[in-house]
Amino acid sequence: MHKRRIGTFLGGFLIATTVFALGLTVANKYLLQKDNQSAMEQASVTKRPVITVDPNAGELITPTPSPTDPGVVIQGWTAVKVPAGALEANVSFYNPEENAGWYDLTFELILKETEEVVFTTGLIPPGKYCNKVTLSRSFEAGVYEAILHVQPYYMNEEQSPTNDLNMDIRLIVE
Amino acid sequence: MKTTRKMLTLLMLLCLALGCVSANADTELTATNGTTTAESKVVLDLGEQPTTYTIVIPSQINIDTTTGKGSAKLTLKSGFVLTDITSLQVKLKSGVTNYNNHTGSDYNYLDLRNMANSSTVRCYVGHKEGEDDCSPTDTLISVTNQMANDKDYSKTLYFTVSSLPPYGVYTGTLTFSVVTA
């Protein structure tokens, strides 16, 4: 009878131990799963790509303003002499040095009375002279009232014309 | 004695010839018995000093895109010399391309053109900011040969675009003229 009791007790103890062990295993598994989950969450936070400071970040640098157009410097003349009966004439129309890097000039002589173009030069760079012109025709000796049209052009690819100047001039043929 | 006369005559002829060759040479010959001296005053005439002057014109008209206003300065530089003329005036050339003088409505403008689409904006020209009172016949700078030439003479023109377009590049040119008398 006593042995039977002991057997029952041992059986109950074994069952209880097994149930307890099973419970521990389930609880452990649950806790482990939870830990993994939080570890994964934490890992997902720490694995976010790191954004570094742009090497070009810094204080505001104001861009250098492009240079302002200087005015066009134009030398004035009141007379130009050409030989009578000739088709070429020596002249000395000058593009001042001050226009360097900015403006080329062209010169055109137009008779006031008839608006006839007597000559037109090509581009004269700054610091250079136009030393000779070819006349549209020969002229008899005399003094002719004329206009010298000075047209500046920007020294860039577009060669766009700027404001221009007409000056009174006398064409002296002698 | 005869020899001396001959020498003097030859010398005089020589001096006369030299006097003729060198332009405007005044020759004074003094001869005394036994000695001969000659004085020659040479006048070098280079002619009249030519008229010289230098003008600085604005290359373009810059309009502030916010206010629609701008200005441009033109200058007659110091050191001008007027010899064969008595006066020199700088004006806006009348009849210049894109420049109109509405004498009836008493305002002046030039049309700035957009090269991309040919549209225009009207730009008024004035002697003062915000005005449109500058006429092509107005004298902007005036000097005479009696005036001091040790300083620059300048004039500022004012431009106003009353209705600014939303975007685009508009350009136009002015022609200035130098009128002499």
C-alpha cells in the first residue's frame, strides 16, 4: 500500500515536472521570439543609411558679379582728307585702348547731301588704327559735309552691336 | 672790292634761295665793309592744332527687372580742343531705329525688341527719373571753344518701362550724334 502511494507520488511528480518543463520551454521560446523581434526592430533602426555632410556645404559664397559694361570710348574728328581723283586714301581712325576686351569699332563715312556711303571699314580692334580706306568713287577737289558713323560691336561670339554715334565731319578733297 | 661784291651778291642769292626753300623763313642780312654776317629767323608753321575730343557713350540700356527703370551716362572727356569749330553738341539722333518722337502726345520712347518672338516693350526716355521728356532735338551736352576743358561734361538719361513683361530679353539701341558748328 505504501509502495503504491510512493508510485503515485512519483508518477504525479514526473507529470508535474514534465508539465513544468514544457511550460518553461514554451515561455522561453515566447520570450526569445519577443527578444528577437525587438532586436530586429532595433537593428532596423540602427541600419538606416548614414547621411554625411555634403563636402560643398559652407558659408554663403556670393557669386562674383559679371563686370559691368564700361561705356564705349570714341575719339572725335572734324575733318578727313582724301586726294582728288583717288580711290584710296590714307586715314587714321582709331579705336582707343580703353575699349580693350569690350568693343571693336567700325567707321562709315556718309555724305550728308546725298546719303552716299563713301567708305566703310571692317572691325578695328582696340588700340589699333584704320590706316587706309577704299572709296566708293573718286571725288573732285572740294569740301563735302558728311557724317562719320561709328558703330561699336561687343567682342564676343555674337558680335552684337551696341549704341552708336554719328559725328559731323568734313570730307576735304584736295 | 669787286671780289667782295661778287661774294656778297652770291651770298645774298644763296640766302634768298634758302629763304625760298624753307617756308616762312625771314632772313635778315647785314653786310659791312670787310665783314659779312647773316641772321636768319626761321618760323616753323605746323598749322592749326586739330580739333580733338573724346566721347564715352553707354554701350547699352540696362533696365532693372523689378522697377522697370534704368539710366545711362554719356560723357565728353576733359582735354577737348575745338579749333576749327566753335561749338560741339551731343544729341540723341532723331529718326533713329526704334526711336519715336511723339510731338503730338509729348512723350518719347524707343521700342525694345525680343529677338525670340518679336514682341516689344516700350521704353520711355527722360531727363529725370520716371520722366519721358527727352526729345531727339534736345541737346544733352554742349560746349564751346571758350569753355574750360579741364573737366568732364556728363549727362545722364533715364529710361522707364511702364509695363514689364514676365520674362524674356529685350534689346534696343540708341544713336547719339555730335553736331558741330
